[in-house]
Amino acid sequence: MGIVVIGDVFIDIKGYSTSPYIPQGRNAGTILQIHGGVGRNVVEDIANVELEPTFVGLVDNDAMGEDVIQKLKRHKVDTRYMRKVKDGMGTWLAVFDHSGNLAGSISQRPNLYPILYTLEEKGDEIISKADSIVLEMDIDKEIIKKTFQLAQKYNKRVYGVVTNMSIAVERRDYLKHFDCFVCNQIEAGIFFAEDYEGKTPQELCEIISANVVSAQIPSIVVTMGGEGAVYADCKGNKGIYPARKVVVRDTTGAGDAFFAGVAIGMTYGKELKEAVEIGTRLAASVIITTDNVCPRFLPKELGLDIEVEE
């Protein structure tokens, strides 16, 4: 079963300006349509480290939905628990400037509630065999509640990824149940109701560490873009990990790959710092391309003592 990922699927429509971007003008460029969504990206990232994860999610009941399933199957994702429903996938429309930075976007979110039916019908079968669980923190409350019931029943670790902190912060009472969650600097400010703009990694590390200890949150990683990431746990362990210096083509999916690396590391025996190192490497491999996911890695390339079948 591997790591079980519970989350969404999006179709990403991305436009790239090939000349200096004019915000209110007509820009020449290229347009791509690719499979996306935080949950879908994360499960493919994990699969690309040859770890054969399982995805619990939804797709549209049409050819595009089937295409998503078939691609995941080719990457050795277990798709048995994916449902085909009307409007099961979201859409993300994004425009990037000539430097690869996001200039603007619009997101149409899917209705993920039918995932609850899957957990009610097959949850014991899925979770009992899971190595760990990855869960989007802003998913429906009923899905979060059911996931934690199953995780506690089978003593499984749960790792949280944020897609919308404004929604996730309303579920603050669940956060103590996540073994670790990952968010960016702005999202951390929303969560702790503080302004972190302009903070150095050293300053933010001290602030986050104090907040995590006082709130008794098991552990958290806060990404800071080109300045790397800070991490802390409720035992007082903390640190800063620098970003890799690479040429940025497109940052889409980098945060998902980073989170996937953290979840992989913590699931398979790494300390928080080592897990952040894996996340940093996977994120760097994404931003140098226009794809949403990391390329193929063998587990041993990331310091994981896991044998895989050829």
C-alpha cells in the first residue's frame, strides 16, 4: 500500500510569456495543459522515488479523468480507490512572466466530499496497510475526522500539506494530530496570526520554534522560497536548511515536491532535518522544468535504505 495520499486532482492550464510580461497587455507566449492538484502532484512525486504509493481521490467521469488515472498507473500508483464522479477535478489557470514567476492565477476547486464515502466503505482496508498517511489540511472536516479515526485505530502517522491556509486554520484543533505539516512563510503567518514578512531565516526559526513548543504541535516545516526552509518540533529541536541554487523555470509543484520529500523521509526513518534535506532536493528538481512533479529518483539516491524491484 505504501504511503496513502488523500487529496485532489486539478487540470493546470499554464501560460508562459516569452518576452517581458505586460500585466495589462497582450503577451505572446506558450500555453500548456497538464495534470496537477496538490494531492495528485504529491502522490506522483512519491511514486517517482519508486515507492508505489496509493491515491484516494476523485477524477471527472470522462476521458480526461481516465487519462489522469492511466498516467498515475504508469508511475506505479495504486489507483484502486479513486472515484469517477461529475466535476471531480478542479481547474487552475495561471500566467507566468518571462522570469518564470507566477503573475496571476484563478482556481476552481472541486467537491471532494465523495472521498468520505471511499473512507467509509474501504477505509479499514486502505489505512491498516498504509506506511503513513498524507492529507490535505483544508479538505472537508468530515474527511479529516474520518482519516484521524482510522489513523488512530491503526497507529499510523499523518502528515499534512496546506493548499489554503485560510481554510486550514479553521481546523486548528486537528493540527496536534498531524505528526508534521508543511506550509510557506505567508501561510505560517496566517496560522499563528503574526506578520512574518521581512523576517530572516534565523529570526523566523526562533519564532516558529517558540510557537510550536507553546502550542504543542508535533513538528512543522516552513518554506521560504530561495532562502530555504526552517523546521521545528515540540521538543525544542529546530534548524534552517538552505535552498539549492538552480535556474528557475517554473515554481509550480515545487512546494508539493518539497512536502513529498519531507513525508517520505519521516515515513521511512529519517529525522526532521534529513527529511527537509530530501524535500529540498526534490523541490530543486522541479523548478528547473515546466513539469509539476520531480523526475525519477532511486530511494538510495536520497539516502533511503529501501530496495526496489527493477
